Amino acid sequence: MVTFSRLLHANAVDPMLRSDEGSLTLLYPALTRGEKRLCCLLSLDMDAKHMARLLMIQPDSVKKTRHRLRRKLGMKPDETFTSFFSSL
């Protein structure tokens, strides 16, 4: 089973999201560690069920956090996370 830390160590996630010095942290310092982890997985365009398995949480928790992230990041309703992160 692939864990979140293995995913990060395999360099599968964009460095801007992986490190604390990355632009995501600089642009949005109020994001929690869990929200940053979810951002990493959202940038990979994973579905909620797969993200929940990697983070060891319920799929409903992923959906709720994803909704809160949209508000915190000031995303447009029709904007995808993949396009949002690629524009950073």
C-alpha cells in the first residue's frame, strides 16, 4: 500500500507543494498541515476515495476539507484544483 510519506519521498508531488518553503505556504500561510497534504493529492487529480485511503481518513472528510479549501484559497466555483495549482 502506498502511504502519503512514500508518495512524497518518491518525488511524485510537485516541489512547490512538498516543501514548507514552497509557494503554496508563502501564498497561503493559514493552511494547516492536513490541508497542505490534501493539496498535494489534489494536484495529482486523485479521487476522494483514493485520497482518503492514503491519508487514512473517511472519504466524507476529504470532501468536506476540499470544500473548505476552495473557500480558503479563493477559488472560483468552476475552477479545478489541477488548474488552480498549475497557475501558482
